[in-house]
Amino acid sequence: MRIRLDIAYDGTHFRGWAKQPQLRTVQGTLEAALARIVGSDVQFVVAGRTDAGVHAAGQVAHVDLDDEQWSRIEARHGRAARDPAGSVAGRIRGVLGAYSDVTVHHSSIAPEGFDARFSAVWRRYRYRIADDVAGYDPARRFDTTSVRGELEIQAMDAAAQSLIGLHDFAAYCKPREGATTIRTLLDYRWRRDADGVLVAEVKADAFCHSMVRALVGGCVAVGEQRLDVSDLVLLRDALERTSEFKVLAARGLTLTEVGYPADDLLAARAEQTRARRDGDRPD
């Protein structure tokens, strides 16, 4: 039985999503919680493997339960017996405890052909920056990056939109042997929210390692007037990593949403994506 899980977490005290020996990770924490419930080991497949310190509000994963594991879920009485798949989220929350820095908002039986990673058609991230206009808010210190001075938001937005499209983003990705850096950047925009915080919304079919934080770093350099708006395209087309801008900190980055096609297209999308990007690592 394949179960879809909708997940959120504060990444501050995790060493990223992916399970690692002797380190606290999101995957390791969730798999341990579900293993306690079903009585044996499980393995999650996730839409985007976030790095250490990166947060998520709309992460998606799936897990395959064998007959014995599923029977333990179905054996519950009351509401769980009427919706055993839906009960998984609540039971994981019970194991994690109150005020955990990771939670499962929803669980359900996955549609036929669903693969949390390979069926996805896009991912959306948000990045938050507080410059001197917004000022420093201690209550948001774990999900907002602070910079000195005032950033030029119009120039940053223009630079961001100039990068949209299907391109090789090698200049904005941490190299990984055997992985393609060709991506379709579907949308990239900057705005100030009601508190003056600069907020980026970045959407792509997928992201290679550190791509979002590098894209943000390039736009910050434009906002600081260290680079011109047109420079980000020139740097992208050079296809080489550059020291012209910094890759910004993980703390400001949140995975907000993952998009999937209609249920009858899930399997075809998974097959197509697996053939094209098997081995890639989303940001």
C-alpha cells in the first residue's frame, strides 16, 4: 500500500532531509516514528531532498507499506478503522510529540502511478531577506536572512525574471557527477511584504543542488548594485561557477509547494522524469 504524506518542518536543527548515520535528519526522524507504529523499518521517497537548515511548508513524500505493516494500521479501532490511511498522519504526530519541529499534516492512499519525486511537475520555494528597510526581527531569525543596507527591489525583480526559461544553470548549481544542470525556471519574482521583508518566489520543474540559494545570491548582488541586471544572464550562459556573488544561507529558504498532474497522468510523468533525470538531486 503506497501512502502519500504532506509534511512540514523547521529545518534549523536538522542536517537536511536525507538520512545519514549518527545525524538528525528529517527523513530519519519520520521513518523512525512510522517504524514504531508499523513494527518494522520503512523508507520514504520525497519530492525534494532539502539541505541542512532549509525549511518546508509543503513537502510531499510517499512510503510503501507491506501487508503486515498495513495490517497494523488497519487494526486500529474507531476513526482509524474507517480511514486507516488518513490515520497515519495523526499517529506519526502522536509519536513525534507536541511542538515537534517536523509534522505530517495529511496522509492518504496514493493514486495509482503516484511517485512523490518523479511524478512532480514543479516545485516552488520562498526565500526571505530582511535588509535595513525591514530591520531585524528576532522572532523570524530562523527563516529569514539578514543583510546590511537597502536592496533595490526593482532591479532584483528584473534580474530574476530575465533568468526564466529552459536553460543550463550550471553557473547556479553545485556540481554533482553525472547529474544534468538543465532546468526550466518557470517563475522567479521579488516583492516586499507588509513588513518590508524581501520575498522571492521561485518555481521550476526541479532544482539542482544549491540552485535556489545561488539564484537568490545573484539577485542580492544586483540589489546591492555590485552587478548589473544583465550580468546574471551573462553569468548563466558562461556555464561555470562564479565568485561574483555568494550563495545565500539556508535559513531563509522554504519549500512551499509541489505540483502534480492529474491522477491519470501520474505514471506517465514519473516514467518521463525518471528517464531524463534519474540520479539528480533537487535543491
